[in-house]
Amino acid sequence: MHTPDYQIRTMTRAEVDIAVDWAAAEGWNPGLHDADCFYAADPDGFLIGLLDGDPIAVISVVKYGEHFGFLGFYIVKPAYRGRGYGLQIWNAGLAYLNGRTIGLDGVVAQQGNYMKSGFSLANANIRYQGVGGGSPSVDSALVPLSSLPFADLCAYDQTLVPAPRTAFLRGWITQPESTALGLLEGDRLAGYGVLRRCRDGYKIGPLFADSPEQAERLFLALRSRAPAGTAVFLDTPANNAAAVAMAQRHGMGMSFETARMYRGPAPQVDGQRIFGVTSFELG
């Protein structure tokens, strides 16, 4: 009798496209150009499980800096679920991030399973859905991010994420079919946001700003860059009341929820300046 050969190894860049396609099939609505940006963040941080050479399981375990990692794309093909293949690739992913604080955005139904692996709930993230369009911004404080020193952007970003993500950020703000804007207070960056094309409509993420008023200016400017009537999504931390109120004020409805969880000490960042997370896959 043939015993299936199950092999777990690092993905090639082409295989990251498989993970993104499976994420789309799960209804997660990835960006059209996410794979290049994600892979640049940590080319060794994507694992694939092959059964007799066929891909049946994926996970991403991206390292940021020296002490943090983020887990995402944890998917087993439906026909192979419940057989232990997922647990094996899960354990391989955790081993790759051993010794680091690990974050994830898990579907709410899986919270209990993640807790069994030592993860604790930090907050919910809520995906709000609205529509694009609106009056184009004439706000002179809003400038293309590409016009600002990249080091200034990285310094600002670093105040709101657990560890540097320079390689990821460089690709994220220059990806095709996207708009990346910074908001200046004098000559100082006081917020930034990125709108990117997704399988369905557009997502705004991240949306970081020093105040709710500044976040709204960025939000309206980015939303206006999406074609009128197309779907626009914003993934909002549920514990930022101003962010939730902004989404609701602009007619956005809740479409999806995740549980942001950490294993290890939760990062200390100012959540009241996070109005939209970058992505559920890479944090």
C-alpha cells in the first residue's frame, strides 16, 4: 500500500501565487500585487506542504527585525483538512519563528485553537466595506509618498509597527495600481496611507495618522482615487473608537472580522494612531 509522501519546504516566489490564490478562494480578497511585496519582506518565510508532489497546505511566517514575526496564509486545501497536514506545517512555521513574539490575524472561529498554541487575544480587527469615489482632494498637505525621503517614511512607520519592515514597505508603496499618500504637518510626516487594487475593489491599508482628523483627510483622498461605485475596504482595529466611527460615518458596513493575537509579549504601539491595518496576512 502506498504511503503518501508529505514534504514541507520553503516556497519559491512562483508558489507564493498559489497561497494568494487560495486566500482569494477563502474570501480574503488579496491585493493583485501582494505576492511580490510579501515575498520581499522575507523570502524564507513562506512554507508549502506537498503531498506526493502536489501542494495541499501553505503558511507564511515572516520575520521582522530581530524579535518579531507574523503568521498568515495558514490554509489547507479543503479535501485534505482534518488529517494532520495543517498541524505539521503550523508547527514548522512556529519553529521558524522560534524565540520571537508572533502575531496573527485569525478567523474568529479558530481563536480557541490558536490559544492552545499559546496565543492571546489582543483585539478584534473589523473589515468595513464602502464604495469609492468622492471629490478629489485639494489638500496641499497631502503629497505622494514617493516624493518624501524614504527614511522619513520608515521612521514614521516604525512608531506604529512592532519591528522595521523596510524591504516590504519599499515595494508596498510603489506597487502597480496603487496610490500612496503622506500627510505633512509643516515639514513633518503626520500620517500616511496606501490604496491598492484587490481581487474585488480596493483596500486602504495601512492608514496611520496622528489624529482622527488627519486620518479622515487621508481616507477621503484615498477613497476618491478608487473608481466611483467600486468596493473599498478598510480593516479597522475595533479598539480604536475614532477609526470605527469614521468608517461608519462614511457609510461603510462591517463585512468580516479577525482576531489579532500574539504569542509572547504583545508589542507596545499606539493603537489610537492605527486607523487601518496594513494586511491580515503580514500584519
